[in-house]
Amino acid sequence: MLEPLTQEMFMAATAPAPQLPFARPNALDLAPLFARLRQQGPLARVTTPAGDPAWLVTTYDEARAILGDPRFGKSHPTPETASRISSAAIQSGPISTFEGEAREHARMRRMLVPAFTAPRMRRLSARIEHLAERCLDGMEEARRSRPDAPLNLHDHLSFPLPVQVICELLGVPSGDRDLLRGWSERIGALHGGADGQTAMAEFQAYVATLAEKKRLSPGEDVITDILKVQAEDATFTEDDMTRLAAGLLFAGHETTSTRIDFGVMFLLSDPARRDCFAADPAAQVQDTVEEILRMAAPGGLGLMRYAREDVTIGKDVIARGDAVLVAINSANRDAKRFEAPDTFNPSRTPNAHLAFGHGGHYCIGNALARTEMRIAFTALFRRMPRLHLAVDPHTLPDHAERLAGGVSTVPVLW
């Protein structure tokens, strides 16, 4: 008979790899399995939603190291054999070419960095403030018609504000913005399959039509900037252009929308916390937003990478071509890096979270997301300091079936 420890090791070695996304009790808490995996080591074997094998990185130090390590990328030496992450129409498998990834990534950054710099975001602030106030005007008008009924903050602020901002930045006509919601939900469905691909094709066709109009009549917007680069670079195809623009539209509102929802739930889940913030939102909003970014954990997968060569981490060897999912939500709750990591603490310092990644792929839209969140929370709690949730936030389910996760309803009263 095997010794107890040997038997335990044998059972662990032969147990099937757990499949992502892990079950979680509610939207505000991580799946408990992440904490157990962090205790066992930085890497774990998992199964992706698509049913393929992958490594999951759960600890802060290793997550940060891998995100900054050029031995990991988003391309794959043989894409047809690569592990698939899901059947979503975006971020589901390898992108770019293995030989040209660095060059293509540098080109993309060169195109987009000027559009998303912190100075440009500061200049855009007045416009974002106007849009936020307009969203809140709509909330108050809706409340006057039904004063005792809860309102869904997601529909009135969290979703429309980021959509309006990214559409204005990219040059999408205001009359077309309602189209994005349906496309976004279908494109980001983890098991969207053929329907997700159809939605992406429709989305790209829309972007191509929009691009044609901007070639004839350029604007002061990001799509026009992209077209200028395309005109000078024959290797930047029409498909490259439409995929980049579609990706920006998707990423530019989904992640910010979910974090506004989660931030409001964190602030309202404790009346004393809400009152403290509402007493002087402007003075506290910067640190509060950083803690929301650390704590909010929309989506249950991670940042996708593939090993470009064999890499040893601890006792494990990640082989060339292996899929790696960097679980930044788990890394941001690592007790070795953050004291009382599951406690919402806006005064936390330092707060070097990985919400926007790290290294060469650090999120290019981080300044935009931070600006939108600061303005949204300041405006909301200045106008509605007695805002409160109409339900227990822990009863709101996370949409684990969507790439970006998040909730679709945040019922509030004031």
C-alpha cells in the first residue's frame, strides 16, 4: 500500500486538470480554487474553456515576470496545433505571425500610443465629464417617472459612458453606437462559436464601411490615424485594419464598463465606506480607482501567452508552444504582495497591481480607463451621495460565459 503522502501525490498527479472558468461564489469574490492553487505553487495545469491544456499562473511575482518576459508572446510557431482558449471570436488563440510578432506589435504601438497618452486624456476630460453628467441626467429623469423603483446603473452609466467615449475617440457616429452592444456580447461569448464569428464578420464589415467614409473625409480620430499608417505600409492589410479597430472598440468599453460596475458595488457594499468616499470624492478618487482596479476581477481566465521557447519556472518546464494564462485577478490577491489582499482598502500603498498587465504589452488604454473611472465615480457620488444598492451585491452573478465577465445589472436607489 502506498504511503499517505505518496498516495496524495499520486492522486494529484493523475487528477484531471481543472477547467476554466472556475466556479466563484459571486462577482466580488474570486473563485476559491485560485487561493488553493497559489499555495501549491506559481503554476498549475488547467483545461481551457475550449477543452485544451494550458498553464495557469496564479502568483504575483511569476505573473509579473512572465508578462515582461520576451520568451512569451501572443503568436505560436504552429498556430494550427496551438491550444485554444475558447471559441470566442476574439482573444481565443494565437494572433500575429511567429516571425513578425515583434515587428507587428511595434507598429501597432506606434500607431496608437499618440491617441492614448495621459496628456491627451487630460484634454479629453472635459468631454468625458459632460458625457458622464448627461448619463446621470438620464438616471435622474428615469427616477422621476418611477421614484420607488430601482434603476440599473449598468444601463444608465457603466455601459453607455465607456461606449460613448471610445466611439468618439475612434470616430464612430453617435447613431451607430447602439449596434455595439449586440456585437460585443456575441463576439465575447466564450462558447460563441459560429455565431461569434458571424458577429465579428459583421463588426469588421461595419468598420470597413466606416473606414471608406473616412478615407474620403478624414476626421480627428483614431480610425483616421490608423488609415494614415495603412496608406504608407503595404503589409498592413485591410483585415489587419478592421481587426485592430474592432478590437479597440471591444476592449475600449467592455473592461471599463465592468470595472465601473464592480467599483460601485465595492463602494456601496459598506455604507461607512460609501459615506467616507461621498464626503469628498475628488480627494479620494485616484487611490480608490487603483484599489478598484486591483480588486475588481471581471472574467475568469487571464492574459493569454504562448511560450516561444522552453522556459523553466521553479520545478516546471513550460515547453515551446505551450499556452500560458496569466491570472492577473489571482496575482492581485496574492498575500505575498498585498497585505490583507481580499480587503478593499483605498488607502493601500503601494498598490502595484497588474490590472493593465506589465511589460511591452502593458494596456495602451490604461490612461483612458483611469480617466473615465475617476470622472464616473466623482460625478456619481457628488450628485447621489446617498446612493445604495437595492440588493445584496453578493447575490449578483458574474457572467462567466463572457470573455470580459462582469454583471449586467446593478440595481440602485437614492
